[in-house]
Amino acid sequence: MMEEILKGLRASAEATRLRILGLCAHAELTVSDLVEILGQSQPRISRHLKLLVEAGVLVRNQEGPWAWYRLPEEGTGGELARLIVDLLPSDDRQHAQDLKRLQSISEGWTSRVADFFRQHAGDWEQIRSLHADQAAVDAALLAALPDGPIESLLDIGTGAGHVLSLVGKRAQSAIGVDRSREMLNVARSNLFRAGLRHCQVRQADMFALPFEDASFGAITMNMVLHFADRPDAALAEAGRVLAIGGRLVIVDFVTHHREQLREEQAHRWLGFDDAQIQSWCRAAGLYPLPPQHLAGGELTVALWSAERRA
Ligand SMILES: C[S@@+](CC[C@H](N)C(=O)[O-])C[C@H]1O[C@@H](n2cnc3c(N)ncnc32)[C@H](O)[C@@H]1O
């Protein structure tokens, strides 16, 4: 423990490395983001990052060709990094300038996001036009989650982070997973802009979640299950990481006949019925709660909730 603290302090006790910690506390960043903000060469920045990661005050998360750096959520290294970052005076000229540059490069992310949305907007608009008002679906999702603060939230198939933006404020910590790196980059940008520093995203497959058993108090799956080859396996995996007393909320379509969604939007299932979902939840060791249907438009959206009981 003492050794870990000393290692973390030694690694942080250098001007550029302190600036890196100050930046990564605000957003998950790549080497090229940091090169652009700090105006130093890539090999230099990479060396600093390596030292910080080895000392446990920063974590590196590789997604395909990209490595992302952020402060660790837990452990001595994470606590130490946060303490150090909190001590950085907000009126320090250098630190303020770094944050300004971060803000300005994030505008570049924003335009990437806008391009991505333009490409997909048509598909999403089409889906939305088929079901109840999005605001009503969002309100029902919020109401289906346990009352009060949520200690740890997992959003499976987070996409652009819609659910994290919606529920994030109520969660003490929240993580979204998705298999699409492109979607996750959009999510990162959205979370940064919303100031949701305690929310993060990771690339992961819903069938093999990189988390220990019983890690989350609440899990959401919003419009994801109809893409799953094996929805039963996806629910079993969600059930595995749900803590005792925790709640899973699934939002998806009720069985429908709009065949063209298979072709046009790669839907694997044309919705689900209550009994099917409830039996998969039971098989996952969960206790199903009464479902809720939101009619409106051609497709009905349902919310299926289930709890893990002792
Ligand atoms: C229609 S989007 C919904 C996104 C988000 N939940 C929302 O409410 O806006 C479905 C998402 O599921 C993700 N997805 C599909 N199969 C997945 C899998 N096997 N593991 C993780 N994510 C997956 C897709 O990449 C996509 O981002």
C-alpha cells in the first residue's frame, strides 16, 4: 500500500504528467488528443503515459487501433489520482489553458458525431416514427429503475450513450458497453459534453461481459435485445453481473410483423412477447416484475423488468 502510494506520487511529480492527469480526469483521451493539447511529441507523451499507467494512477484501455487513457475508478491509484487532480487550482493558468484546448478539440469530436448522426439519422428516425413518443419511453424507463440513487449502473448496448445521458445523473458510477467502436466514440463525446465524468464506456460483447459476478445494482438494455442471436444467453450474462437486490430493465419491441426491419436494420428478432422474456429472466435466476406496454404507432414498446432476489 505504502509502496503503491509512493509509486503513484513519484510518477505524478512531473509537470507534463500532472497536466495529463488533470486532462484525463475530464474525458477519456487518446495519445493523439494529448499530443494535440499539450503540443509535445508523440514518443514523449507515450513515455509519460506508460509511466503513469505503470504507477497505477492512469488506466489504458485498448480498443482496436486506439488506446484510451483515463483515471482508474477504484483502488489506491485511482483514489490518489483523484486527490491530486482535485488539488489542481482552477485558476492555474496552465491548467485552465489545457482545459480550454480540451474543450476546443472536443468540438472536432462533436462534428464527427454530427457526421455519424447524419449518416444514421434516417434509420433511427424511421424506427422512432413507428413507436410511441421517445420522451414517453424515456420516462417509463426512468420510472422502471429503482427509486433514489443507483450505486452502479451498467447499460448494455449503450450505442451513443442515450441511457447514460438519461440516467447517469442518478448513478454514482455508470458504465456503458457496446461492440461498436464508432458508437462508443460518439458516446464519449456526448458524455464529455454533458459533463458526466463518472460515466464511462467500454467496448464489450453482451454475451461476454468483462465484469465479475454481481457487480451492478441496475442494468439497462434499451433497444438491444432484438439484435441478439441468442437473447436467452444475453439475459443470462446480464443476470450473472446483477447484484442481489439489483434490477434489470429491458426495453424492446413487442412481437410485430414488420419483416423489412430484418433486412433494412438488421433486426434479428421481430420483437418479443412477455412470456418469452419472463421465462428467459427466470432461467437467468431473476424474478420478473409486471411488464409495461407503451402502444402508439405501428410498433408497441415494452418494458420488462426483473430483480435478483436473495
Ligand atoms: C439500436 S442501438 C441502441 C443503442 C442505445 N441502447 C440507445 O438506447 O440509444 C443497438 C446497439 O446495440 C449494440 N449491439 C448489438 N449487438 C451487440 C453485442 N453483441 N454486444 C454489444 N453491443 C451490441 C449496437 O452496436 C448498437 O449500438
